Amino acid sequence: METGSNSTMKNKAGTLYLVATPIGNLEDITLRALRILSEVDMIAAEDTRQTVKLLNHFEIKKTLISYYEHNKVEKGNYLIKELLEGKNIALVSDAGTPGISDPGEDLVKLAIRNNIEVTMAPGPVAAVTGLVLSGLPAGRFVFEGFLPMNKRARKERIQALLRETRTIVMYEAPHKLIHTLRELYELSGERNIVLARELTKKFEQVVRCRLSDAIVMYEADKPRGEFVVMLEGINEEAVEDEVRKKWHDMSLGDHVGMYIKQGMQKKEAMKKVAEDRGISKREVYNALI
């Protein structure tokens, strides 16, 4: 029995199990996840009302503890106390993998700080499911989660993301989707975008289009349900062209001098200039003689 017998756990801290649950289709639950949920002493859930539906479906009866963003400090300390006393606890989110864009991350840090064993029963992740279905490059991507609420921080975060050459993956609530699409279009111009909702469910929807088309579409048809949004990164060649243009009006001598003023040795500065401009160190050296 993976969670350990009572006799072996009396004088030993328990284990925190991060248990991934289906993001829609209940058939996606793993046998290991079901076994752990049925064996632990209690289950910490982001929304107990949501989790009880899952447990009832699989005929699992366990003590449920509410653990979410607004009670994570109080309940986090309580759960750590229980773990230190030898209880085994499973942590689940509303759907998918706990610890990603939810307060589970904080509980994991607390457990590690208290030398409590943390392990995982892996499973569905909406961001990865959406990315793979998107058709956009999936070998390299950046996951943002939810954008900041603060207007200034949000704009700065979007501007930073829009410089990415990797595919950008984020989550968005339906009531904010149109505003986010407009911000993306305003700051980046036209790009390919993929919007996924109801993943793994009967009415799964994956929309692949241009940003401007997405704005028109969701202005006409009010968004419903949480979205996984995938935005293509900028072309790497375009980034290289932009970098080359940046140095176009600066002489090699001024370019080297800029780095020397920043504290670099001359040899190091010459090497950096060669990297910036995509030329050899010999060309930089010859230009400075």
C-alpha cells in the first residue's frame, strides 16, 4: 500500500500527494489516482463541491478539506500540522494538475520547507492539451497562466510575452477574453491564435484563426467557459533583423565603447559586439585598428 500502514506512519510525517484529476472527461482519471484518493487520510480540494462529484462518481468516501486562494494560509498551516502528525493527504484542484496556476504551489513549498515528502500522481494539464491540439509549434513554448489583474503590470507582461519566439500559452476567463484579445492585437498586430475550451468534453471546441478574426467572432458570440489561449511567437528571422537594425546606425567603435562603459574589458566587449551583429571577432578587430 503506497500510502503506508498506520503502524509505519505513527512516528513519521505523512506524504503530500498531488493528484491530477480530469479536466472534463472522467475517463481520464488514472488507476493510481483513484487508489491514492481512496487510501489517504484526507483530501484537500480547491472546491469541495466540485471534488465531491468526482469522488461520488467513483464511490470514494473521504474527509474533504477546503484549500483555495483565500484560505491558503490558515488551511495550509493546518494541513502541514496534520502531515507532520503522520497523516497522508491528497491535494486536488478543480480540474487538471494541482500546483499550476492555483494555490497548490504554496502548499508544496510549505511541505518542502517542513521536510515533508511530496510526490505526484500525474495526469491531464489543460495548457499542454490545448498546445498539442493547437497545431502551433509545441517543441518550445512559454506558459503564462493568468495575466496580472493590475492594468500596468498586465500591459508590461503582455509586451514581454510578445517578444517571445516560442508559442505562448495562457489561461483566460470568459468575461476577460475579448479585452485580452484586443490588447494582444493592439500591441502585436496580426498573428495566428488558437482558442480552446471544454477540452476532453462532448462539446470540445478548438478555434484556429487570426487575432482580428477571433475578436470579431467573440464579439458576436459571447465567450463561455474558461479558455486556453495559444498565440504564435514572433518569427526568429524577424527578431534577428530587428537586432541588426538596432546596431545599424552605430559604428563598431561606439558599439565596443558602449560595453566598455558598462564595465567590460575590451576583448570581452569586442566579442559581445561580434555576437550582436552576427559578424566575426576579426571584423570587429580590423575595424578598430
